Amino acid sequence: MREIQFREALREAMSEEMRNDQNIYLMGEEVAEYNGAYKVSQGMLDEFGAKRVIDTPISELGFAGIGIGSAMNGLRPIIEFMTFNFSLVAIDQIINGAAKMMSMSGGQFSVPIVFRGPTGNAGMLSSQHSQCFENWYANCPGLKVVVPSNPYDAKGLLKSAILDPDPVIFMESELMYGDKGEVPEETYYIEIGKAKVTKEGTDVTLVGFGKIMKVIHAAAAELEKEGISAEVIDLRSVRPIDYPTVIESVKKTNRLVIIEESWPLGSIATEVAFKVQKDAFDYLDAPILRLTGGDVPLPYAPTLIQEYLPNPERLVKAVKEVMYVTK
């Protein structure tokens, strides 16, 4: 199987679906003439032309609204935000428009639209350009929220998102666009809402999504050296959340640590912890632990960023805590 970059997997997903359906188009800042801010859409303007790969001004509120209106009238837009930090300018359109239109119209209008772009920190970009909004959007009924962690999942999930009849928030990472992974050449789709067990284990369940999966797998490898077998689950989507996969794992391992980059209050980790203690309390041999980002705006200084973010060392320590390992 060939290896391609994360950005190439996204490009293939969009291009393949655009070849299949003339109603699909891509719109956003620098997606056309500049080949994408992160080169995700490189070459797509040449193939599909300026009517289907559309550059916009710096006007997220405007082009998000245009996308929603066109989706209500039979098109299937892919709206790229240069970063989801900028989606705050358009959040009224997304929440009060796209997410609620099916309900408010009594089923007369569906909104088949994908909002995609990078989320979370990408190094020294400071507080206003490093935020995680997965839990914000996941809080809203009417939206699906997808956060892939590797090129294979990114392609299969994006293809499914583009064909979904409802609005999908598709969140990536600037720090993953260059990551390589195996992606088949044949057509495939991944169902939204199905988590994946990426490593089998017996002693503790580790749950995460997006680029934090790198931290989890690094910690799992270290734990293996110390004789602790971690089962790793990649949620892949945070609305809907695949609770049954997590609960079945906890029934086997009896311990759970949830890892997330975002702020702790109202996090996805909080939701997963609540659901597991509600439905699998009798299987737990230790309290559920969360490992999240710091409860402050993300700093600029690299030393402070290291203190803010979850890392393998902290995760190993958290696992030993739920394992009651004191050494």
C-alpha cells in the first residue's frame, strides 16, 4: 500500500467526490490561486476551475453564509477555514443557520455542507490561534464533528462527510498535514461515529482523538516496556461519540484515562467519563482520570506550551496512578 501525506489524503477525498458530483465545490481563503494555505487544495483549481474552487476575501461570516444558502438550494459546499479560530467570526451562521435549519424548516431543508480546517495548537501561535473547539461544536444538535488522526482515516471520513446530508465540522491539525500514512488507492469510506481500537490491551483503556493520538501511542509504547498493557481507542468523531466501544474496553481493562488537548471544563473527556461511570461503574477498579490542556489561554513561549499540553510522560504517570503503581 502506498504512503501519502495527510494533506494529500484530504485532497484526494475532495477531488474524488468532486469528480463524481458537479454540485460539490470548495470555497475559502487562499484555496485556489495559492493552492491552499497548507497546500491541501494544490492543483484543484487547475482541474476543477474557478467556479468550483473559489477564493474568498477574509470574510468567514460571509462565505460560511453563502455556503449554507447554496447547500439549502442543492449544492454540496466544502468550506475551508484557514483555522477554526477564525470560525468564531462565522459561528452564528454555523450554529443558528446550518445546525438548526433542518429542525426549524420542519424537514424541508437539509444542509449538506462540510466546514473543515485546522484546530488546536500549532506551535508558537499564542492564545488566539491555538484553541480547540471540538467540544464547542459537539455541544450543538444538528452538527456532526469529526477529528481524524491519520491520513487513512482523514480520507475515508472526509469522503463520508462530503456525502452526508447534514452539516459536518471536520477538524484537522496544522501539525499533521505533513504526516505520512498508508492509504489504499481503491475507493473506501469510513462511517462517521465509529471509534477504532488502534491497540489491543488488558490493563488500562486510553481514549483520545486527533493529533493527541501521537501522545497516546508514545505513552502506550513506554508503558509496554514496564509491563503495563494499554488498550488505545481513537474516537475519530466526537459527535456522535462511540460510547459502546469505550465501555466494552473498560469492561475488559477496568481502568480508563481520557486524553484531550482542550481546556478541562466541559470537555469531551468530561462527557466520556460521565457516560462510562454511568453505564460501567461496576467494572471500574479505579477512578477515571482526564489529562487535558491547561486551564489558561495557550501561551506563546515554547517552555510554557510544553507545560500546557498533555505529553507522554504525564500520561504514563496518570496510568500508573489508576494502576496504583507507586514506584
